Amino acid sequence: MSTQFISPVGRLVQGSMTLQPKKDMKGQPVLTDTGQPVNECFIALAIRKDDKDLPAFYALYVAQAKLSFPHLLDASGNISHPRFAWKVQDGDGTDDSGQSVAGKPGFAGHYIFKMATRYAPRCFHLGKYDISQVIQNPDEVIRKGCYIRVSGTIDGNGVDPSNRQAVPGLFVSPNLVEMMPWAYDEIVSGPDASKVFGSAPVPQAPPGVVVTAGPLLTGTGAPPVPAGIITQQPPVGLPPAGLPGLAPPAVAAAPAGLPGLTPPGAGLGPPPAAAGPQFIMQPSAQGSTREALHGLGWTDDALIGAGHMIRVG
């Protein structure tokens, strides 16, 4: 017989709301008896040690241990098996290797309740419990560090205490998760991108590269654009392309027909001889003139090579 529970509100400090490949202590995939990989939803819920509802919640664990392993408990409710798996960890204590866990995000000052299931729990926002309101992409919504409440069951894991190859204990399975609408500090795993890239020099694009608009170009304190680089933005004084009711800025284009030929109906007689090669700016030049780009350090060969201009004649 299992024990039903609704946990106090705590923080999600490890795990996720969806099924993920389960791994053992050495990081190797856990397989079923038939050799198939085990997929599991794992949740580590951190509950403050001073939470008024903590004692009653933990009492449910003790009650289930007495029910499942009565021969392992003394009159005071203490477990005689030294490795009994309570699925509860002291956030100020140590792990199985004797290493402190207090430095893990969200652990200090809490007890960590670990739960797992091979069926992903249904997740809801506080007060929105209709089946149509189930959170469809819970890992995108319920992030590590947020406040949740969990409903589930506590069972004995069925291990015979005389079996030295396994550890008797409890199996705690979540089936419903409720997210609180409270502000929280997200727990992010891995290196901090702002510290890694933020302390490094800002890279400069090589000559001839078109730099697209982005945070470095539009944010406060943006670094200067290197000489010879143009950004893909409309020229000053012209409306940006694509705004409702506004035509895109005019861009010079090659005449109809083959380059260098006058369009039909342009006049009688042959066209006057060109004094020299003609240059036609392309859309990628964003409306900039050949002369303006020369002033930025571009040469004709560089403009043609980059596709910003074509030579006719």
C-alpha cells in the first residue's frame, strides 16, 4: 500500500518535467532487462528547513517506511539498515563520497527530496487545473530555481534487506506538478556565458565583411564599427523596408534585358557611347553610393567581389 502526498512548496533545484535518459553513478545509460534504455523524469525539490509544513511531510516518509519495512524500524522509528534509501538529502550535509553539497545551487538551508517516475507528470499553473490547461512544454516553463508543489506517491522499493546487491528504501513518484507564480532566480548549469565572453575582447570583423545589426551595434556603449564595414540598415533619412504603408527604399537595379543594353523604347537611334565602364550598385549595398563606400575605404574590386556592385562595359 502506498502513501499519497502533496508536498510543501519548494524550489526545483535539479531535474526536469520530461522523460530523460537515466544514467548510473558512472554516467553510463541504465538499461532494462531487455537491453532498452530507461527514460525517467527526475525531480529534486528543495524545501526550507524552517518550513512549518516540513515535519508533517517527512512524517509521511517515516509512516511508509514502517509499513514497507516494519522489521527494520525500532520502537522509536529509527531504521536499523545503515544504507536505507530515504530519498531525502540534507542540503548542508555531504554526498556518498563525503563531499559537501552545500555549495550546490539552492541546497544550503534546505532538505532535498528526490523523486522519479517513468511517466512524465502533468504540470499546471497555480489555480489552472482543467485538462485543457495542462502545460504543453513544461521544460520551457518550469525552469530550475522556480517554486513548485508536487503530488505523488511514496512506496517501498521492494528490496529484501538481505540482498547485498541492492539497497532497501523508498520509491517516491511524482504525478502532478503545480508551478507557483512567484519570482525566482533561475539555476543555470554549466559555465556563465556573460563571464566567459563578457571578459573577452570584442571581435572585429575583417575588411569587406557586412556586419548585420545586433546587440553590439544597437545597445548602449556599442563599439565602433571598423572602417570599411557597412551595416545592413536603411540609409539615414529613408524609411526602413517592410513597414506597413511605406515603400522600401529605392535601390538602383540593372536595366531590363542584358546588362549594358538600353531598355526597349528608350529613344531613337543608337545610345551614346559610354565614356568608360559603368557601375551599378546592388541591393546588398543598402542604398549606399559607390562614392560613399569609396570614402569608407572600399575599392571597386572589393565592392564587386563582395557582390555590392557590378561593372558594365
